[in-house]
Amino acid sequence: MDINPGTSGTRAVYLQGDGNAKFIATSGDINVNAQIELDSATTSGSLHLSAQGNISLAAVAQVLTVDRGTVYVDSEQAVTMASGSSIFTYGGDVRIDAVNNINLSLINAATGDVALNSSAGQLLDNQTNTSNTNVIASGLAVNALTGVGTNTNHIETTVATWSLASTYGSVFVSDTSSVATGTVSVSVNALSDNAVASALATSQSDVATTTGAVVLNAANTLTIADGDNSGTAIETTSGHVRLATTTGSGQNVVVNGAVNTASGNIAVYANLGVTQAASGDLITTSGTINVQALTGAISMAEGAIAQVTSGNIRYQAATNVQLGMLDVRSASDRTNS
């Protein structure tokens, strides 16, 4: 299915009021080459694209636009947003589901939330200017089987809350402001073939990988929080963890939830200071821990722990270092003590 512009230039579909719109390709691709707009003075209907093949959005600003309604893009193959394309909802939630890769340009949900799910692929930045923001929203939940961003091209966000997951890949995400890990809930309208809406709601918490690294950066303050109170905010089986605020302009790294890696190293780099709550333990089984406050202090609350198993720990600050517990014992010593 090709959705092409009409006589008005870049617009293909314009629906005014609160009606829903669904575009279905039962055996092929959907190529959106012009704007689909659901317009309303209050709240528009919801937009749903569903294809057995790929879904591609051309380099058109606000190529999918709704007024506080929701957008749901569902592909049994890949979803590709060309550089220059954008999805705008003015406060509605956005969800993209794909089997293969999701290639991202810009999603602007304003105060809404965004969920991006790839059951067999990656979430990648597809913008020509790779430093441009990919997601503007209140919260972002990502679950991509083989990775989120790359070590040379992070997914860039302007959000308040992250929840990020990948089973077989690494997670590389940077935020332009202050951000915290936690719980993100997203609800969009899935539309039947006659455009009847039913809510599709999901909730995801914290940050987790199995075999990959976790690299998180915030331009201002980075807060590590345990959104579902499971006892762990960040967990990886065999990857390294790097938590940082931007050198030269960033603020604090605040560790309020536990960070746990079985065989990776943990590094925390704050442009200003690092605070570690009693619930914000840093634990690695066979790696090292390196915590640095480049221009400020490090403060560990009473009960806060940094723990390695027969490894090395370094805490270094420009000013004061207030310690909780640094534990470098072997497993047997810890068991027998």
C-alpha cells in the first residue's frame, strides 16, 4: 500500500473530528509518502498502521500527526522512519511494534509516553545528523531483542523516565536533560478492521540486558531508580555498566536503586557529584567498580554498599568522599564472616 500526496502538497489524508483511522496491508508493505493527519480542536481519534510486510515513513515532517490521540504502528517485518520524518501526537501515546529493526527518526509525544518493541531486531537511530533527538516524551519504554542504539550512535531522548531492555544486545541511550530509570506505562488504541478501538496497555520497569552492556548518559542529572521495587534498577548478566553525566556541563549521578552485573565492570562518572542511597548498591561478581565525581563530592548513605568479589574498587572525588561500605572480600570470606 502506497499512501501518496494529493493536490495539497505533502498531505495524503486529513480527518477532522474524533474519528479513528486504520491502514492495513494484509500481505505486503505500507509506504507512507505524505502526511496522515487526524485533526481536532480537542482530542482526535487514533491512528493505526498494520502490515504483514515493512512499514516505511518518508522524510516528511509530521508525517503521522494526531491531536492528543494515539498512534500505533505494527509491522511483521521492519519499521523505517526516513531521516526527516516525524510522528507528532501533542500528548497522546505512541507505540511501535516490529519483528525486525525499528529505524528511528523523531517521535514527539510531548507529555505522552512512547513504547518501542522489536521482537527479533534492534532499535537504531536513522537520522542523518546522529546527534539529533529521537524521542521527546514523558517516558520511553524500549524492548529490542538484539540491542538499543550502538556504541557510536546512541538513541537520543528528551524524556523524564526510561525503561530499557534487550536480551541479546547492548543498550546505548543519552538524554538531553535530566532523566531517571523507572516505570513507563503506555496505552494506545488498537483498531479493528472497522476502526473500533480497544486499549492496548503495557507497563515496563527499569533497565535490563542479558549479554550486553548498559551505557546511559544524561546532559543534566541522571537518577537510577527501582521503578517496580524489585530490588534492582539495572541488571545485566555479562555486560559492563556505564552511568554518566556530560563532562563540562552535566550535574549529579544519583544512585537510588541497585546496579547489579554478574561479570561486568561498573563505572559511574558524574561531572558534579555522586550520591548513593542505602538502596543504591553497586554489585559485580567478577568485575571492578570505578566511581568518579569530577568536580564535586561522593556521598554514600549509611547502608550503601559497593561490592566486588576479590576485585578492585576506586572512589575518587574532587572534594569530599563520604563512604558507606566498600566490600572486596572473596565469596568464601563473605560467606564465612
